[in-house]
Amino acid sequence: MSQRKHEQIVPQNGYVEHSAEEIFGKVQLCLTDVAQQMQRKHISLTEVICAGITCQRETIVVWDKVSGVPFCNAIVWSDMRNAELLPVIQQELDALKIDLKERTGLPLSTYFSGSKLRWLIENDTEIAQALAENRAIIGTIDSFLIYKLTQYSKQGPSHVTDISNASRTQMFNITTLTWDETLTNLFKVPHSALPKILPSSSKLFGTISVKPFNGVPITGVAGDQQAALFGHCCFEKNEAKCTFGTGAFLLTNIGHTLEYATNGLLTTVGYQIEGQKVVYAHEGSVAAAGSTLEWLVSMGIVKNVKEIDQLISENTSNGITFVPAFSGLFCPHWRPDARGVILGLSFGTQPGNVCCAALEAIALQVDDMLQVIRKHMEVHTLAVDGGIVNSSKFRQILATITNTRVELREMLEVTALGAALLAGLAQGVYESLEEVKQCVKQEVFLITPEECTEYCKDVKRRWMVGIERSLNLAE
């Protein structure tokens, strides 16, 4: 295992950017580090027969098709600079009589790539000109990384993406499973600049052409949340997982039949194995999960995230309600006008009470999503991963508030595991999904919900008040 942090660039309020070149550089450092670890353990690099890629979704990059150099920083999924464009786009959709959710499974939101690209094209003359002259190409982070990793191969660089990442751009038609030309025109994106769409498990992504793993084929690609769904082996209908990172993302496998989600859930592609039908998923997303805990640190309420676990073992929220709507509320509310609020403060409030309220808030947001999902399917067990689930206190809070068995896998990096499994399936390491299940260690920790006491019911009552108070606060 090797990990490297990269910079979060915030040029102004509401803007969030990443350096795509820095991300690629950090990937190269990780690859080199892994190779050195293998050599120290006397494992030959030739034993690596395929590679998988998983990445943040919706984040968009525009780069020079010859040099591979980006024209600007990547515009990140949480960036909101495109907010003022949305009413304009909605008017155009209405004029064309297009139901965006019916075509893409997604509501019109700052979250997705299409409107970010339109903002770039309308506000950056260099990018607009390069696209018009067919000198620039477009992709999400997976597409950019594949291009850079395959840049020096005999066949030339691969400009491809997988179907799960494509389904998050809002330019992908979820029924035809292709780029939708009406929507690419709406977002002013040249069709020729978009990558080719492949199944998540495929032999056609290209071959790595940079050291130390040059010659290794890329055979598995998926967006981070879909990769985690696969890594948790949620292969059957109604199986669900929730990944806790900066935000929290709950995906439920709905099978091969497209069923549109309601009540604030998204309909998305789960994954596709080459030669097989697409597996669809319903998704609920929470904007602030791990970032809520980082905010506690930044405000000086605690020294570091590890201190939170110590404080909560001795405290309850004690009447505090924390709604961490720092950049609005996502599913099922979809209120960009919401902002964070803390209710119930008194002179007796301790840092531990605020920390407990923060963990309850993360669990309550998941409960909001599960309540919507349970209106049309049963979910009894929730597979979880991500840094915050290392807290035993949080796992119990989550199980009790959601009244759901919580399943924690021994392998914590489930997103990376999912990408590896998709790659192995295409390359013949595994012959079937059943063999994937058998080969992956199934050792899990199962946390069962405690009875929802009067305290638990009070937390839920106060949460509804908090949600209401958080609305209409954005400037």
C-alpha cells in the first residue's frame, strides 16, 4: 500500500480545484513505492498481470491531445462556480422539453461534470478555442490518468473512460448507454473531445507505458463509489454499501433493469462486466462526512481527528444538534441554499458534546437516505468503509440510528479492492463473480443495532428541527 496527499486548491469562495498533473505525479510516486515494497519482499514485478484504476468522480479535466498537458486545474465535484448557470440550463431544457433525470438519472446540480464544462468553455477563451480547433480533449480523472499512463505505448495514448464514470457527467444517456448528443450540445461540449466509453471490466483500456509497471494492461476502471460497491461484493439486488470519505455515498444494487429513483435518490450505473448487461444502482450522497470532523479540527474544537474518538467515549451530544450543511444539503433534500447550523448550545456544552453531535449528524444523514430507499426495497445490512468507520463508537451510532446491521470488512481500502477485482475479472484471474466472492476474504465485523431508546428518538426529532433551520441561509 502507498498513499500520497495532494493539494486542495480553493482560489475563492465556492471554487475547488485539483492539479491533474500533481495527481498523476503522486500516482507515479505510489507506483514506484509499491514496486520497491515488492522488491524488498522478493516479489517479482512480472507477477503483476493487470491493473485497476478508481478515482474521484465528476471532477473534470481538459488537456492538450498531443502533449497531455492540462489547460487549467481540474474542476472538482464539490466546486460550485457553475451555480449561476443552472437556471439558464433549466430554461433551455424546458424549451427543448427534455427531462434531464429521465435521460441521465441525475438532477440538474452543480455536482455533475456537464455544467462545469460549459462554465469553462464560456469563461476560458483558450479552452474554447482549443476545443473548437480539435486540439483539446476532455475526461474525468480516470480518463486523464489512463491517457498519461498509456501515453508512450506503441498504439499511442488511450482516450477512454468506463461506463460508471461516464454516467456521472450528465452527458451520458442512461437508457442508450452512450453519450447523448443533445446534451453534449446543450453543455457546448464537442462530441469528438469526449472519451470512448468501455465496460468497467475490459481488456481495451490500454497498456501502461511508464516505469515501473510498463507493459501491464489496465483492465478495470470504475468511479470510487461504484468500485466500493464491487469491492464489497454487492452483486445481488438490494445489497448496499456506504463509503465515508470527505462525503458519504450510499449505493444500492438494483439489478439489470433500469428503475428510476425517487425522493432525491440518483439513478446511476453500478458497473458493467465485458459481454454482460449493465448493473444499475440507486445512490444517495452526503456532502459532509469526514470533512465535518476536519472542520472540528480547523475550528480548534479538537486538536486532531483521533482526539474525537477519545472525547465521544465519555460524552453524549447532550441536546446539541449539528447539521453540517457547509455547502448545502445533498440527498434526499437537494437544498443548495442550506448552510451549517449548531443548535442547543448552553454554558454547559463541552467539546465532546459537539463531537458526538457531529458523529450523530453523519449517521442521521445516512438514515435520511435509507428511509427513502426503504420505501421501495428492503435493506437489512449496510457494508461500510472509509476512515471514519475505524471508530467503534461511530459504527454503533450508525447501526442504532439507522436500525441496520453494519458490516465492516477486514480489508479497509475497499475502493481500491473493487478496482483490482474488476481488473482481475477481465484478465481471467477470476472466472466468475462467485469466484470473486470466494477468493476475497469474507471475514467481517458485524455490528447490530441497539434498541432505539428515548434518547435516540429525541436525537431524530431534533434533527428534523435542525434541517428546517439550516434552509434559506445561503447568500
